[in-house]
Amino acid sequence: MASSGSYSDPNADLDTETSKQRTELWDEIDESYLVEWWKANFFIRKPVLFGTWDGVFTSCMLNIFGLVVFLRAGWMVGNAGLLLSCLIIIFTLFVGLCTVLASNGLFARCDIEKGGIYGIITHVFGAKVGATVGIMYVLGQTICIALYVTGFAEAIVLKLDPEPTNHWLLRGIGIGTVILLTIVALFGVKYLVRLQLVLLGILLVAVLDFVIGCCLANSQSGMTGFNKTSFNNNLQPAFAEGQSFFSVLGVFFPTATGLMAGVNMQGDLKNPLDNISTGSLAALTFR
């Protein structure tokens, strides 16, 4: 004979669960009235997680093939020559590879959930050093934004006017670009990644156009194409006044820091360890 203390009414448990679900439902409805319509419709409230190719590979590629590659690749070859330019590229790739492998090792052996570069430095060196380096890193990223926006605006202005005299046109395009990017960032990382996919497609077309243009000869624009004479003339270094191997290296080396863009996406990835390692190494190989 069962004791009365061990008996539980299943109908009572069902009523309790139903009441709990109703309470959660009404709480959710009440919370929806507290959120402004523009936040509920445009801003992302729930986290959106990305994978290897849309989250890491795209971010790394856009940061690697940036302003320096398009505007300073020819300048680097003209000063350092083909041999030293290849050495500079190999050195930057080697440093980038070491950085990616080191970050992957930290992610595999340490419990670093979010924070990207700041999270890694804080976990290894402590909160004080992490905060100091984090502030410097944010300032550096801010300066990079100014560099890229200025380069973009300058390219647009030169297309409109080969000999520009109105500097406010350059500043206006730059300010407008910053405002546009700020609006996209405020909408959330979901829309930012979508924009990155569009920009990656444009970037691949630009790289293809760059390669095809190098193969074509045009005497009016000074393009000689690939030939033995041009190869021999650009083989050895011919540094301009005030330039040296290390100054050229200092201009081109920041392209290696683009690999850290995947690490900074750590908090928005489905599987950070696999996504960052695969995406970063794929971007490094493609480069």
C-alpha cells in the first residue's frame, strides 16, 4: 500500500506547467511593448552566429587586400625590386602564419569565450596589461579606419578629377563613407557580414582586373605588360631618396594584421576554434 506522502497529482503538475508557460508568454508580450519599434524591427536583439566562410574568411580577406595592397604594391616593387619584394611578402606571410597558429593554440588550450585579441592578451598577461593593449588596439583600429576611408575617397576624387583642387570634396566623401559604415554597424553584425560578402565579390573582381591589366600593354598609360625588359629593370632594388628596405617593409607589413579580423569575430562564431583556424589559414593561403 502506497503512502499518502509519495502521491503526486499529474493534473496539478500539468496545470502548473501551463500556468508557467502563460506567464512567460505574457512577460514576453509585455516586454515587446517596452521596446521602441525601430529597435524591434531594425536592430538585432538575438545573437546571430556565423561560420568559417561568411564570418572569418570574408573578414580576413577584406582586411588583407586593403588599401596598402592596391596603392602600394607597385611602389614597393619600384623601390625594393622583385627579389626584395618577394622577401617582404614571404616574411609577412610567415609572421601572419605564426600569429594564426599561436592564437589557435590558445583557443584550443584555454577557455577564452569572447573578446578576440583583447580576450587573448587578458587571459595570458592579466587584466591590467590586457586593458592597456586593448586601448592601444582600439586606437590603432580607429587610425586604420581613417587611413582606408581617406584612400577610398582619394581614389574616387582622382577618378572624377585627375588634378583635384577642391579638398572639401575629398573630405565630404570621407565623412559620408564613415557615416554610412556607422549606420550599417548600428544595424548589427548580421548586416555587416552581408555587406562584407558584397564587398568581397567586388574585391575579387578588382583583383582579377588587376591581374589582367598587368598582362596588357598600353604605351599611352605606360603599361608595358609582362616582358623580359620590364622584368630585368625591376629585378634589383632602386630605393628612392629617404627610403630603405625597412621603410618599405613597414608600409607593407600591416597587411599581415588583417588575419586578426577573424579572431575578432570570435564571439559571433558557431565554433570559434574550427572557424578561426580554417578561415584564417584559408585566407592566408589565398593571399
